[in-house]
Amino acid sequence: MGFSSAVNLDALCLLFLPKAAALPSIAAFLLVALTVLWFYPGGLAWALSKSTLPIPGPPGMVLALSGPAAHRDLATLAETRKATDLMAFSVGLTRFVVSSRPDTAREILNSSAFADRPMKESAHELLFHRAMGFAPFGEYWRNLRRVSATYMFSPKRIAAFGEHRSDIGQQMTESLMASMEKNGAVEVRKALHLGALNNVMMNVFGKRFDFGKGEGMELEELVKEGYEVLGEFNWSDHFPLLRWLDPQGIRKRSRRLVYKVNVFVESLIDEHRKRRQVNRDSVDNGAFVDVLLDLEKEERLSDSDMIAVLWEMIFRGTDTVAILLEWIMARMVLHQEMQSKAQAELDAVIGNSRLPTDTDIPNLPFLQSIVKETLRLHPPGPLLSWARLAVHDVNVGSHFIPAGTTAMVNMWAISRDVRNWENPDEFDPRRFEEEDVSILGSDLRLAPFGSGRRVCPGKALGLATVHLWLAQLLHKLRWIPVEEGVDLSECLKMSLEMKHPLVCKAFPRY
Ligand code: HEM
Ligand SMILES: *[C@@H]1O[C@H](CO)[C@@H](O)[C@H](O)[C@H]1NC(C)=O
Ligand SMILES: *[C@@H]1O[C@H](CO)[C@@H](O)[C@H](O)[C@H]1NC(C)=O
């Protein structure tokens, strides 16, 4: 066991000092040392750490993280290595652990030792280190959480935006109907995405956009490019030498994007500043940007911090909601009997002489179960999207985790594990009629929003949006498969998307 400390980094550095004559033997020694390290459980990065009792895990280097099915590959690896509790692995010089069980997941997510997040370089370049999601655990982060919990994510604020939400859902439904009439089938993705984006823009800037022209088109482009850059797996994050080279050209893309985002968001902030100078009373529509501008002097954010915070909200609030709703609709098209059951519930509670509203949602338990069941099978963040970083040395179960280790939770594996769920691969929302399971982070068998102090702050807003829009879409339309059926293939980018956009038919129900 002791050899990991014998071959620590200092020892490796010393090897470079002797003169050139010794080179061949040094090279040979290095080769042997590297080979030994390579086959250490968990691989190279773990061999170089000060941990002495190895955590089970694959040797060498795991390439899965860069692929489109990382959650599946990691789940398989953990199963075959009998390391579902906790598995160690390396990517370049970065040490990882991943949990695929509720109890170790709870320890990681709920522990103050894992309250930081690892910083991807692209996130840094995109200024996300000043945004809530990546800000290190501390005063700045705590303030952002508090302010947003009070003014953006509070039940009162969410309720106040019900009408906007409903308008946007209505608009979405109508655009899908128009497209059905025109083409004889609908591809739902674009409409959902634009709806979600408009919904967030309304929350953050109190403003809607006309997509496909002018400012709206620019916004669309910026968000799309942002997803691509951030979603890209960056080899340089794990191989320091590559950093100079930027082989994937990500730095260049990030910088160009940051410049454009700055100009765009700054101009929106300025609009609000000007309006406030003209008439302080007319600005109280509750947009989050006004809340930030109103902060007392000592808490006030600089302009660039504000841009980071606002941009992150746009970024995180759009993709997750749109992708989740697309998966839900795919499941509705595929499982006609579940769709009928949901529609029967809607008819009983709402009838067909009025539209669904926020206040109907508590009376629609089956509709809520459909959302839960889809989150179980198709979580937008199967690896909880944003990993955690060990701030200091800590134990998880019986395993020692050195500071600086990146910890992930494979929520996808947990919520499809037969040890946690009966018939785990079957889509059956009725399972929640028998056992009510909270999805907000208290039950680690199904925690698609994470858990602990870094849990998703947008979960209530996200769910309110998805519930209402789903009610609107199912209330107004009957969803039918096209001849080719529904293809449930998935692809992991920033979020877990449907590989092929859902195409189906939709007919008015009344
Ligand atoms: C279906 C919708 C959503 C899902 C599945 C989701 C999922 C997640 C997950 C898994 C995390 C990481 C939690 C952890 O580390 O324990 C997270 C963090 C976060 N989410 Fe969400 N999210 C959703 C909607 C939203 C919305 C609508 C917003 C804002 C408008 C939002 C803003 C954030 C932010 C700011 C963080 C970082 C929190 C921090 O690090 O302190 N999310 N989300
Ligand atoms: C990749 O990482 C390098 C250095 O860590 C950074 O300079 C570059 O911008 C990153 N690129 C992307 C796409 O994240
Ligand atoms: C997290 O830990 C706190 C105490 O530190 C406890 O009260 C809470 O129930 C835990 N949360 C979960 C989800 O286990």
C-alpha cells in the first residue's frame, strides 16, 4: 500500500535533476513508474495522491466522461467493479469519485466538505466563476443564494409570474397547432426551447423577445453557442500541458462569446437603469435585474458580476425545462394509456370551458406523477450536471477522499437501480400513487435537482413551469405517434437530450 507515497510528485520532480548521461535509465525508470501508477486502482491521478487505502475503480484513465453516454458508461463500470458505493477514477491528473447509491450520494451532496464546485476552464472564461452555480462556498455565494431565494425563487414571486407563464404556454400550444396544420406533423423542440427562454427572460429582465428577428435572434444565438462551448468536454482541464495549446479552440470561442454576452446583457441592464432614473415607481414589475440594482450599497454587485449572475439564470433555466418537457411529451406519445389517464384527470378538474392555471396543479396528482416518473428515467442532469469539489480531506463511508477530489453522483444510475425501484426501466407514473416520493432532495433515490446546500434553487420555478405547460399541452391537444414511432435514444451534452428531436402529431381535443 505504501508505494503511492513513495512515488509522490516530489519524487518524480527530483528525477529531472540529474545530468544527461543518466537519461536512458531515468527514462526506463519513469516508464516503469508510470506503468505501476497507471495500474493503481482508480488510475494515475489516484496513484499520485496521498490516499493510502485505494478506493476500487478502473486503472489508467477513464475516457467515458467525454462521451455522449457518460452516465451509462460510469454505471456499467461501477457495476462490473463492484464499486457502486463509491468508485475512483482518473481523467488525466484529475481525481474523481462517483457514487451510484443513495447513501453515499447523500453523504456527498449534504456534506459541507463538498460545498464547492470544480471549475471548468470554459466556465471561468465565460465568467461563470462569479455566478451562483460556480462561486466558491462563502460570503459572495451565500448572498446570491439568499437574494435569489427571496426575490426570484420565492413562492410569492413564482405565483406572481403565473400569468406570464400561462401566456407563454398558450402561445407555445398555438404555435404547435399551427405547425401541425401546416406540416401534418410537429417537431416540438424549437417551440419548447423558445418558450422556456422567453419565460426566463421575463423573470430576469421583465421582457419578452420576438425570436427569429433582431434582439431575439441574437439572444438565441448567444445561448446556443454558450451551450456548445460549456457542454464541450475540455481535455485541457485535465492535462495541464494542453492548456497552452487549446487544441479544441475553446478559449478562442469562449472569449468571442463573452464579449458578445457582455454587450448584450449590459445593454439590457442599462435599459433598466435608465428607466429607473426616469420613473422609479414604474419599474416594479419584479424583474430580477431590478432586484439586483436595488441592493444596498454594501451588497451591490459590480456590473460584470451582475452580468454573470443574470446570464447564468438564463442559461440554466432554459435548457433544463425545455429538455424535460420534450422527454415528457415523448413518453406521452409513447404511452397512450397514461396520456388518456392524465387527460381524464384534467377533464375532471378543469373541464373544457376554461384553461388550466397554476392553482389547478395541486389537484392534478397524476400529472405531477408523470413529471416525476420522467425525471426518474430521463433526468436532465444525469450526473447532476455540476459536480462537487472536496474542500478538505473527508471520509465518505469508509473511504478517505483527499481535498481537491471531484465528486459526482450518478443520479441516473441510482434512479434506475433495481435495488431502489421495482421494474426500474418501465415508465409507470402510477408507482407514485402507491408511494409518494419527494423529488426535491430529501429522498436520494430520486433527487434530480441535487440535494444539500448546493441543491438547485430553481426547482420550484422549474416545476411550476413544467407542470403548467404540460397541463396546457395535454388539455388542448391529443398527442399521437407518427408512423416511425418514438425514438428514445439519448445524447448527453450539457444536459441529457433526446438524440433525435421528437416528431409526432397533435389534434385539438375540443
Ligand atoms: C427541470 C428543471 C431543472 C433541473 C432538473 C435542474 C437541476 C439542477 C441540478 C442537478 C443542480 C446541481 C445541484 C447539486 O449540486 O446538488 C442545479 C443547480 C442549479 N440550478 Fe437547476 N435545474 C432545473 C431548473 C433550474 C432553473 C429554472 C433555474 C433558474 C432559473 C436553475 C438554476 C440553478 C442554479 C443557479 C444552480 C446552482 C446552485 C448552486 O450551485 O448554488 N435551475 N440544477
Ligand atoms: C480548455 O481549457 C483551457 C485551459 O484550461 C482553457 O484555456 C480553454 O479556454 C478551455 N477551453 C474550453 C472549451 O473550455
Ligand atoms: C442534511 O444534513 C442535515 C444536518 O446536517 C439534516 O438535518 C438533513 O436532514 C440532511 N439532509 C438530507 C437530505 O439528508
